Amino acid sequence: MSTGTLRVEVYVAREALPLAEAVVEVYRENEWQTGTPIARLITDSSGQTEAITLEAPDADLSQSPHDGVIPYSTYDILVQQSGYQTQLILGVQIFAGVEALQQIEIAPVQGRQPEVAISEIPIHNLAGPPQPNLTDYSTGRVLARVVIPQYITVHLGRPSNTSASNVTVSFRNYIKNVASSEIYPTWPENALRANIYCQISLTLNRVFTEWYRSRGYNFDITNSTSYDQAFVNNRDIFTNISKIVDEIFDTYIQKSNFTEPFYAEYCDGRQVTCPGLKQWGTVTLANQGYTPFGILQYYYGYNISLVQATQISGVPQSYPGSPLRFGSVGSAVRVMQQQLNRIRRNYPAIPQLTVDGQFGSDTERAVRTFQKIFNLTQDGIVGKSTWYKISYIYVAVTKLAELSSEGSFLTPAAGEYPGYPLRIGSTGESVEQLQVWLRAAGRFYESIPVISAVDGIFGTATENAVKAFQNTFDLTSDGIVGPMTWRQLKSVYGNLENDINAGASGPPVYPGVALRVGSRGENVRIMQNYLNSIGRVYTSIPTLVADGIYGNATAGAVRTFQRLFGLDTDGIIGRITWNRIVTVYNSL
């Protein structure tokens, strides 16, 4: 026996919210009820488990057809987390020498825990019984231009099966699922790429022609191989396939003199024959040295080309056209830094960045961390695949997968719940806001300890203060700040705010949320007055109108101050800049 590897990712709301501390148990097939798990894993802050090694048949068995031979091993996965529905995935497929990635989206529950949600992965398309030919339904109403959709809705059955359910997944995850269901990940890379081009092209043909939508259906494609291509809801995908899809997801086949993506018919070429691409045949051609495009021409003729779509739905800003790397500067770098900072609030392993449009070592480190989390090549370079993955995750976390919307802001308004629980290890502006509220509550309630630092790091002192606050206000005392604890803290602080302001003495405390262009209120006015006072000594700092409105003039004065005192010149008053302004003001 050989071995393959398995990693599990657990999240909520289409990758917007990674679920930490979920318990993942891996069992041999059919032993999850009676046997002992092979491994018991815990997800980290990015919702991921460590990779584990599992037995699998030799890779040679998947390089050519073998009757009655299954060239992979199967395992069962049980995922549990308090407050969420338990998930059981049966038949996870492990190939020799390949990393399998099982992504599991679980839903929060209230009250009584529902029954375990069970998903069963059927036998792989190439190892199962013969599949019917694709039916060439390649014409229909045509859209104005080819657009890569952000999401695609899949009907889990034949079009006429009204009892079958629909699932909506991102376009790239759909293609990764189809490729993992239709072909073996152990095949030569050129064979994999040729097949994936076909799968992308066929899918985009369905979307472009609105084949199902124009006929009154509420989905884009089916998972019936009689009509479309295989898709298995909740199946594991394979990391090498995932990386290829991230690289070429916006490229499709086009026939000469046609505008629509080519309906790239294909079959396995062994149990079923067709006039298009033969899946097993691509392995032979790849081993003979054919390129992916050469394989496509072999089956579809020489009047085809590979075309890149010019529009990708849901992307805030298109790829700048060339990779961003160490030393790059400009607006594209700034956009990428802003998006990574927002993603960081949900994926705290990504380091905080100064948004300055300069691609330095800190930005490179943040990019590598992002690439590691999302299974991309960890080279620290923002090429097309990394750029669009950042864009996709940014859209997911800002919209929270349509569960709630933050609009187009890159940072939350003061006092907004961040969208995920805060706990030991959490960092960032939301933790700073929490600490400000806790510190204020501690001054008025003896049962709540006064925390000494507002540093944006959720440590033991913050956890103890949270537990004391929860006890004081009859909340579950778990030291975790979920929506209920957050709302109660905000409410208590609002009731105390007048008393806090009336009794304030000494230097003002950082409010917990950075001030920047667009911010308004008393905290902005305080900073404007402090900068004006400092400017009487450091005359290069321009005089401001202390109107409580953070405009370009205020940002300019802040940049001048930051430059004078050796800070990052981003024009934003975060905790470090706030404290330095207060220190300089007091010293003068």
C-alpha cells in the first residue's frame, strides 16, 4: 500500500467565516459508529486541520483502466462543534501521492441539536458503471458577453426532477468538484489541464446560452451526466487540481467564428464513446508529450483557440495584468493590502498590513500566509490566481455570503459586531473596541476587573474580564464574545458613556477603532485639537479646523506628524499613532 494525505477545512457561509476548534474525527470506512477514529483533529483559527497520512492503493492502478479495481481508499469524517449541526461525510476518496482537501460548510443551530447531516460520496465517475453520453444541448438564448460567474447553482438531478434540490457554490469550487469527480488526480498534469479546460468551457456554455434559465428553471446546470457533468455535493477535492483551476478558471475553448464558449463534449473513451474528448485517451497523449492545447486540438480539430474571459462577476477590481511582488508599488498593491487587512478579521493568521501601496517584506509575508490558508503556491507573489482568490474571499467576508452586508467599506463602523466570535488569540480593531468597553465597565462595576491595556490582543486578562462581565449580566460565562455578549457590552457602554465623559481625567484613551478619512465625532475633534497644539511647535503640521470631520486635510496633518515621529505614513490614526499624538501633546 502507498499513502496519500488529507486535510479538512470547516467554515460557515461560503468560506467567509472559518470555524476554529471544531472536532474532526477520521474513521475507516463504515466504522464511524462502532470503531475508534484513526485520527482526532482540531481546526485552527483558519478553520483548518493539520494534514494526516492515510493508506491508499498504488498510483499505478489509476493510470489505466482496470475492471473491478478501485484505485483509491475511502474514509469517513465526523465534524462536531458546539452550536453547529454535526456533519458526517462518508466515502472520502484518498489517492496515493495526492493531498485530498475536504471542505465542510456547517450551519449554526439554536436550541436542540438536530440530527446528524450525512453526505455520502458515490464511487468515482471513472470507476463506476458506464455513464450516458452528454446530450448536446449547446444552443439557446445567448448573453451579450462571456462572464465568469461568481456563483453557480447546480441542480442535483435530472432537469425534470422537481424534487431534487439545488446548491449554490462558487464557480471555481464547482469546477474543482467536477474535475475531482470526473478524472483521477494522479494523472499527468497536461491531461488534467486538458480535461479541466473542457469542463470550464462546457459550464460557461450553459451559463452563456442561459440554457436552463431561459426555460424557466431556477438553476444554471445539473449534475446529471446525461445532460451536463458530474458534481458531488460535499465531496473532497484534490490540492493539485485545485491549484490548476485557480490558475485557468477564466480560460475556455472557443471555435473559430463562434462567440460562445465551445460545448466541449467528452466521455471516458472506454465504457462510453463519443465524438469529443476521450478522458482515458488524454493520459496516453500526455505521456506522449502532448501539451494541454495539443490534446484539445487532437480531439476537437485545429479551428479552436483558448480564450480568456474579460469580465469576472463579483470582483471589486480586475487583475492589474502583471504579477505584484516584492518591490511593486502603486494603487493595485494598495487595493490588495486593503483587502488582505479586511480578510484578516476573519482569518487572523494573516498579519496586519500598513496600507501604503508598497510591496515590502510584511506584505510578502501576508501574501504567503494567505496562499497557505487557501491552498495556493506559497511564493509570496500575487499573480492572477492569488489576486482573484483574494478578491473572492474579500467579497465573501464583506458580504458574509449574503447573510449580512457591510457594503463597500474596508473597515467596520465603530461598534459593529465583526461577524465572528472573539476569543483567546483574536487580534485587531474589534478586540480593541471590546477592550475599551470592558475597561469602561470595570470602572463602574466592582465585579469586573479593569484591564490594563487596550492593545487589540485577546489574552487571559481580556478573557477574565469578559467572563466577569458575562456573570454580571447573566450571560453564559465562556469568555467568548459572540453576538449576545457584544450587544450587551455595547448597550452597557452606551448607558455609561455620559458618566464616563463627565468623570474623565488624564489623557484620552484610544477609542478602539482607527480614525481615517470619513470618520466623524468627538474623537476626531480631540485629535484635531491635539495636532493643532503640536503644530505650534512643529510648524510643518498644518493647522486644522477642529470640526470633528476627518477629511483630506486631517489625513495630511496626520501623515506629517507620522513622518516627523518615525511612524508609518498612512494618514490613519490607529492605536500607535493615537498614543504618540497624546504623548507628544502632553510633553509639550
